[in-house]
Amino acid sequence: MALKQRIAAVEQTEGAYTYCPVIIIGAGASGLATACRLKQRYRFNEFRIFDRQAGIGGTWWINRYPGVACDIPTVSYSFSFAPNFTSRNTYPTGLEFVDYLRRVAKDHQIGNIELNTDITSIRYIEDDGEWELQATVLAPGTGDLSSRDRQKHAQTKGKQSVYLRKSVFRAKLIFSCLGILVEPNSWPDEIKGVDIFEGQVLHSARWKDTDVRDKDVAVIGTGASAAQIVPALLKEPFNARSVTQVMPRIKEPFGKEAYARWAPIVIGRIPLLGWMLRISINLLAEVIWQALFSLKNVKWRSSVEGNLMNRMRSSIPENYHEIMTPDYPYGCKRRVFDDEWLASMNNTNFELTTERISHLRQDGLVMGPEHLYPRKQRKTSGKERFVHADMIVLANGFDAASWTHPVTVYGRNSKSMQEVWKERGGPQAYMGTALDGFPNFFMVVGPNSLNGHAPLLTSIEFTIDLILRIADPVLRGFASHVEPKTEACLRWTRDCQSDMKKTVFTTCHSWYQDANGFNSTMYPFVELLLCTCPSRNLKAD
């Protein structure tokens, strides 16, 4: 293969860069799946995987908070080429999924992974038809810090404590497997006093081994992470606070203990049963999307909302009913699949409030007097109150609307991807994978490629197969580059945004949208359409 001949010629020459035909950025699920598919389809091993973190696993490596787990059943939350049918858990814990990814890497002999290596910028060298990557080797463990915290660490302890050396790489093809749940949101600017608070403040995605026994803990957040953290912390005497939307998740057949005992044995001996479960769950997810996420299906959605509200009201104290009642349609925000969150509200050590955090003191939070929810009838208690806290956990999500952040990507004419997106109104990519002006650059989890209902790993596999179809001429040495036409990119984005208006995703503000309300996250169709999209005329686009 022509790509392999190039690597041998350059690596024997002293130069300013190291050449590798294919570079994969990110050693999470999408990065490992890309590497596996390259080996399976092309018997191609001339690639490198870079990740700034100290271990493989992506968001599952870095999220280690109490209670962290996937809310998709294990039989579906695994790759089709490496099914996980012998788990003792219906839903994999974070640690269990990281172990699964390690097994995948080992079984498929994916050894060319360079951890603790931060790719800071990527630039297209048009004269050579190659991508040049600026890389910084980091001190072990510092890559697990957020970009902000890593910069602070370098400022206080010296650059040499973080940045060890710089390197330059070149590649013909780039597979960007940067996840969107990477850079945690910072402390809210409107809440003053964090600099004088004497307790510990940390983000859920940067959890440290901390003894929280007999401590008052304030959890600030409204989503899936908070719904997992709070019940876990309440197993000890803590004081936690948050608000979220909730729906019940699929129960373990015959109970947790029976499932843990028999499922690995039965499904392990009868793999067909695992495949049947996997397919059934995926098909059910498609039916749910069509029935509930489409704006026109008001009757079906109202029926589900009514059942969920009845379950909520029968499970939690009455004084929480009002603030636990959403004022937006079901599915507009990220759903929370949980069977412990509602029950935790009955714990005497738990308090739920929507009071505004006025400011922090050395030993806690000053709350009120305004209540932030329900929004349509905001009220004030008339006075502020103090809540003691030894520790504050931020479960306020991630900078999910920036996509390639914190990496800057420069395409033709040295124009950055971020500049193109700003001119066009928001992050976008042809079929969620490629952008005109950025040849041979592919995003495995790109704009408008998430769906909110089906397992992400299924979407990742579909996308990788699509990318390999597009990049096939380059991988086989029959073409120098591939990229979509400008009109194809614009048309795809217009269609996505137009059809988005027919879904519940536009009926409220969520992390799916940026500050201007542009939804670059959700794929506004059922997952099967993404699977069948390659049937369109790719050559024409």
C-alpha cells in the first residue's frame, strides 16, 4: 500500500516531524473502534492513537465519581464485533466499561497508543496534502486535568511540572475521536465567593479519592451525573442537593441478584440469546424515538409523561412534587434512567431546593431569596438562608457545544474549523463526519450525530463504516484526498436543522444547544436512517 511506503521513507530520515499514514485522536470507545475496524477491513496497522489522558477509556476513564454507570443495558452498550454478553450487571459501571475497552484493545492487538500526549493544533499542509499535528508530551497524570486546571498547575508549579517535550507529526488521514463530554464546565461566574470557600470544590468529572463521611456535601446540578452521585453519597450520612427530570429504567429480569448469578452463565452459553436481547433493545429505542420525540405525537407523549409524573409523585415527598415537575416535553433534555434517584429523596439526610445560590462563605452557601424553578411562577422566600457545606460537587455538565475543543483545526487557506462554523451559524459537518475545506479529516462523533435514544456505540459503528466507505480510495492508494462539496455540507445542515424543528429537542434549552440556541448535537431522525444513509450518492456529494 502506498501509505506504508511513505512511513518507511520518512522515519529513516532526520527531520522536523514523524510521519504516520493515519492518526487517531482519542483512545476512548470511538478511537478504539476505529482502530479495530481499520485492522479488520484493511489489515492496516500503520496508525497511531494519541490521548492526553493517562489511560484508555475516554469519558469513562475520567469520570470516576461515586455511582458512575452507563444507563444503557450492557448487551447493547458494547461493540457488535466484541459483544459483552457475560456481564454480571444489566448496566455496566464506569470501571466495568473501562475494563471492557481494555479487553477489546488487547484482543484486537491495538498497542500503538500514546497516552499522556496532548494534540494542541492540527493544520493542513496543502502543498504536501498532509496534516501536521503539534503534540505535547505531558507529565503522567496531568492530562487527566481539564485544560483550565492544567494551565493553572503550570502557572503555580512551573511549566516543567506539566509539559515535558513537544513533537510534530504528519499524517495523510485524521480520525478525530474527541468526545464531547471532555472539558467540564467551570464554576458559574454569577456565583461569587468560590475563592474564599475553605472546603473542597470539584467537578464530577474530576473526582478525587475523598473521604466524605460525616461531611455536608452540596451537589450542584440538574442531570444524569447528579442523579447517580446523590444516591451513592446518601448511603453515608450526607446532605446533597440537586433537581432533575427522571424516568424509570429497565429492571433486571428476576432481580439484580438473580441476574448477576445466572445471566453470565445462560447468555455466555447461548450467545444467540444475547443477540436477541441486543436487537430487541435497539428496535425498542427506535420505536420510542418515533413515538415520543416527534412533536406531532402529542397524545402518546402525554400518556408517557402522565405515567412518569404518577410514578414520581408516588415515590417522593409531596413538598418536592412541584419542583420535580418539568415544564417542557418529555425528551427535550437528556433523560435520566434511574431506580435510586427518586428513592433517595426520602432520606432524612437529603434536601432538594431550587433556591438561587447567592454567594459562598468560608463554610458554606448562602441561598435565596429567589427560587429559580418553576420558572413561570418564580417566588421568593423573603430572606436568604445559610447551608453549611464541607464539600461542593459541581455536576453542571461539559462544554459540549465546542466539539473539537480544545484542539484547533486549520484547513485549506489556514482557516480554522471554528471560523467556518462561526460563519455558518454553528458546528456542522456532512453526515456528522466531514467538512468542506478539510480534506481527509473525519469526525467519528461529530455535529448532529447523537440521537438521545439509541446506544452511542451503535452510532459510532455506523459512522466508522460510513467514513471508511468515503475514505476507501485514499486508504487503498487510489486517491490523494476526499472531502465533501460545500453545497453537500450546507444541504445536510439545512435538512438537519429543518427536521430538528419537528422534534422535542427545540422546545427547551438544554446542553444539546449552544448559547445562541443552535442545536449541533442531536440527529433528528431514527438511528436506522443514519445506518442507511450510505445508500445516498456519496460520489456526487
